[in-house]
Amino acid sequence: PKLILLDSLLQEFQRPQYLGLQGALRAIKTPKMTALEGGSPSPKLVSFGNPLLDIIVEEKFSGNLIEKHRFQKNIAQEVDTIAEGIYEEVVKIPGTLLCGGGCALNTVRVYQWLAQKPQQAAVLGGVGADQGGKILQKFLANAGVYSRLAEQGQHPTGHCIALVQGAERTLVANLGAANHYGLDDLNVDNIKLIQRSQVIYVEGYFLIHSPEVTFKLAEFARTHKKKFVFNLCGEYVCEDEKFVKDVVDLLPSIDYLFGNRSEFSVFLKKAQSIDISSSILQRLIQVQGREKTPVDDDILQPANCLTAVVTEGSESVTLHFISESDVSSYSIPVLPVPQDQIKDTIAAGDSFIAGFVFTLINHGSLQQCVDNAIWTAQKIIRQSGASLPSAKPNLPHQPPTSLPPTSTPGLPNNKSVNNLSTNGDDVNMIDGGAFTCTKTGLDDKQSSLEQLKLTS
């Protein structure tokens, strides 16, 4: 069966023999980055999360897999996909799409597409010292993203299986190396990179395994007057008591808290069941039932407040402002996308954050931030697996300084095809970094261990 590797979801190949990627791996190998190379990149957005290889299964196969393995529908969950044989089963399915993913990674790639200028966004996280890690590095470079991925030699690069059914997506993750990012990985060069940024973004899944790093970043943002953005990410993590307690402890440091209505509901319900003393949490709980003010003019944001941004698919976006002295809420309508135009919603929330933060960094108003966020999310859900549109973005609210057209390699403004074949394998790169693999399988007589070794 043919497997297609997109530049949108980045995951790890435990079993490259199914993918026919030997030639691609030789062609795209990149040296391990140990210092800031090529000068000193100054990305405006620095994000921390779980860099993953997303495996997107066609809709006609998704339902059977969900039933067979009894996955919880339309939410994210963690499963040992290797031990249970799910990974091996899924990569054999015809038409399966492979691309780079993870919340933070999706956000920076979409942000970079909006910026149309290289190295405006950076991503940090843990990957394996394997083919998957190298492929992720190349994908990010192709998208113009600056990456500082820390190799965790004892663990493979993580992956996430996406089972898409119309607007629903059931996500099954095996985090692998992403689970092991520690304070030691936050080295001097990475700190210098963060110092040059304007916004620090942390996805919720990262907090689960790296709380010390997350609190260090929150403290750094507060001390150095950076905006600190946090995304709840998934319902299942919002049911975890330690996660909820950690988020509550982070609330005083968070400038913008993102999540969909279900995530906020689960999070607040769990928080109420725990004995936690937090004035910000109490105000956030109280504001949920309040009537929201429809927006027909500029939104008035209090100074020094927590802004909770709550999405609900095609329903209105709600903004809650939680300050020491007051709370207020605004509702912004969303025009729905026709159902027949929706390819999948895997990265809808991640793309929404990208549009919001891009506009925030470029001095847009909150109304403009939300309008651009909605536009960006709706653009990406018309793509397969969070792949980037080939056309340049045309945001409703353009940044104050219009950016000149760019032909920088890796920015997806022109469709091009480059042959990456090195030893007869047909591997083509299209649309600014997407890969199609037209040969599959390696020698069946080779052992799995042999096939997993990197070519020197």
C-alpha cells in the first residue's frame, strides 16, 4: 500500500520498512544542533510541546479501528501503541497519511505560514535519536520553523494516530521521547533564544511530564515581561488531579489560557472536586454561568488580567477577563464552514492559537486577534492533516507593516517538486516540504533492529 508523508504532521517511524523511506532518510539527514547556528535567530514565538509524527487514517478505516480497540471517540488518549501492535497495524493501511504533529508543533508551523518570513517561530521538545527525529527536524526547516529539539537517546520519537470521521477526530498518542524533556535540556542557548522572544507558549500535554520546566518558563516570562500562553489541550489531561493543581498554580502567571468548552468544563469540574484555594480559579468558575456581552465594538481588556479564550467549534468564541477586582465576558460569533468543505479538524485549535498569537504579536486588537484566529482555523480545517495551504495567507486584519512576497525555501507560497531520490527510491517533495513515497517496503529478510539503524 502507498503511504503518503505530509509536511503537516510530524511523527516517528518505529518501522520505516513500511514507509519506503530509505532514500528519503539519506537525503534529509541533518546534523544534531548543539548551538545557535547561522547567527542568532530571534523568533517572536517560542513554544514548548510534544513533537510527534501524526499518522492519519482514512475515514473508511477509522470506525473499525475505534470499535476494535475500544478507543474513546472524538478525544485524545494515550496508549502503548507499540506493545499492543496498533502502530504496526495502522501503518499497513492503504492511503495512510504521515506528517508532523503535536499541539505546539502545529501552532508554530501555522504561525510560520502566517508570518511568511523564516524563523519567526521556534519549537522545543524531546525527540529520539532516530529517523523520526531527523525527519521532524527537516519538516520544521522546510516550514521555516527554527527547532531546538533535544535528543533523548533511550527513547523513540513519539507518534499520534489520528482516526478521522468527518468533523470528529479520535487521537491515540504514544509520546515516546517527548515524555522526557527536563531542566537539563533548557540549556544556555535555549534560554538566550527565549530571551529574544515576545511570547512563550506551552501546550498542556507538556506540563504533564515536564512541570519543572513549565514553571521555570512561567517564572521567566513574568520576570522578563513576556506573554505566557497556555493551552489545556485535551479533556483526558483535565481529569488528572496533578495536572489540574499545576494549572491552578500557573494561573497567576498565565496571560492567555486557551481551550474548548469541553476542556474548560472538565477542568473546572475536577478543580471543584479538589480542595484548592485560588481566587483566580473561583472567579473563573463563577464567570462560566454569566451572560456574555455580544461584541459590536472594540473589546475592553483590563490590565494585568488572565484572559481565558474558550472555543466551541462553529459556535461563538468566548473571552473571559479575570482580574483582581473584576470579571467580564464577551462573545464573538463564528460563521460556520460548510460541512462539505471540512477535510478534518485535527489542528483546528492549534491553528486558532497561531492566528491569535500572530495578531497579538503584531499589535492587533483583541477583536482582530479573534477574527484572525477564526479565519486561520477555518483555513486549516479545509486541509488534510493540518497541511499548510499553498497560497499565501490573506488575513481579515493584516499586520500594520505588510510583508513583501518571499521565495524563501520552505515557506509554502509556491508549489514546487524536488526529487530527493538518492539510490533509486522515488521520493518527491512537494508543496514546501510534503513528501510522497511511491515505493514501499524493505527487504523482508532484514531484521527490525537492522532496519531501525540510522545510515551513517
